Amino acid sequence: MIYCFDIDGTICTNTWGAYEKAQPLPDRIKVVNELFRKGNKIKLFTARGSTTGTDWRTLTEEQLSSWQVNYHELIMGKPEADVFIDDKAFNSDRWHWSVTDLSLSSDPYHINKTIDDALTVHGLLLNDRTINDRLTTLIDWCVRALRKGGKILLAGNGGSFGDAQHIAAEFSSRLRFDRSPLPAIALGTNSSSMSAIANDYGYGQVFARELSSLATSEDVFIPISTSGNSKNVLAAVKVAQSLSLPIMGFTGWSGGDLAKHCSCLQVPSDRTERIQECHILLGHILCEAVESICFETPLVETIEG
């Protein structure tokens, strides 16, 4: 079978001419690579430069290589194929991007597709050696900090603000078994303090100033930002660096500016909801491991009904 995939808007973001800024769509690239692995012929095409006469082949080939896309042929134009997938033919947003069922979805509200998207990202997460290694490092940092009397500090905006509170609650209350509380604080949860800092110093300082007032040299800081570009989170990172705190960010595929300033757990997706779902998964793994080590309890416990 020959599968023919458009590039822009299908396996990477559509930049409408600013092709050097295109970002890969990792869940879709995984499907293309699975089709390639199963012996199908993969053609990629793009109309880049068709109206301007600019040669975009070299940049396109470099991008496909860096995104680790497997294919047989790159066509700078519009080819023919047995299956034609394009944002102007089969709309790429309606394609059922599944490695187990490569067919068009009949699910009108995309319930199954959404679950399948989540499973695809979780599968990528499972095989991400860097995330595994960095999460192991973060677990070690947290255990060492807690044993020395330190605490775990977290910060994020919006959904990530909720994630910071969620993870902090698992530490200070409990996760898998009854035990003594472990100190963890989600910055910004004191609404009077947050509003005062925002009013007096600007919203960009709400986490940084509170971190300065609470942090000790024994603490660990976990900044959370799906884009990696939240200015108030980045400001807090600078404070944490000035205090020489261990820092491990939670972010998405690109990492944004956050990944430029500290080590990060970069969820392999560019969709906010998929990233946040995985952040909570990683947070649960972190808390389960830390509480088990601190209280010398086996990692696998029976859940009481």
C-alpha cells in the first residue's frame, strides 16, 4: 500500500509560509513510522515554494530528519497515491491517528479518538529514556531534600496551577498508604499574598517573590508550564537558581524557554490537555516513589476497597 502524507498541517504545524518555524506533531509521526515499519510505502509531499519559486527541499529534509520521520520519497508538489491524506483532502484533524486501527473514525464527538490520542502519548512517554532518567533524578532529589528537613515547592498557571496543588496535596496528605505528612507547597495558593504581590510588583513576580520568602537551601523546586514560556514561572526559576535549589521542570514537547534554563520532563506532545494528563501521571509516580522510599514501603501496595 502507498500512503501519501502532506507535511504542513498534517505531520507538523501549519506555519503558512514560515516553514522554518514548523513544529512536529509527534503522535502523528508515530503513526507514519508505524505504517513504514509494517512495509507500506510512505510518500511525503509539500507545496512549499510552489507559488514563490523558493526551494525549500533542504530545510524540509533537515526537519524530517530531526523529527525522525521514516519515509521513502519526498515530493515537492502534489502526487498521486492509493491513500491521500491532506488538510485539503481527508482533513488531517479527522483522520483516526491510531497505530492499531488506521481508518477514518466514525466517532462524531471524537471520544475514542481522544482516548486513543492519550494512549499514543502515554506510549511515547513509556519509551522516553530521558524522561525516565530525569524522573529518577527528581525522585532522588526529593528524598534527599525531605530527609534533610527540606520541602518540595511547585508553581504553575491555570491547569498547571491545579496540577501543582494536586501534587503538593499527595505529599502533604497521602497517596498509597497512611503515613506522616511530607512538606510540599504549591506557590500562589495564599490568595491574599498573590493579589498583594501582583498589585505591588506585577503578576510576573507572584511566584518568584513568594519563593524567595519560603525557600531554604534544602528545598526542591518544580516549575510547571505546558508551553515552557510562562513568564512568572520563569521568574521563579531565576530565584531558585540564585538559591542553588535543584530544579526539574514539567513541560511539553518543545520545552520553550523553561527547557533552556533547567532540566525538564518534556511530555512528547504539543497539546495542552495531553501534556497536563501526563504531568499528573508523572506527579503520581514521583509521589508514590518518594513516600515509599521515605517510609521503606514496597512500591506495589494493595488498594483497599
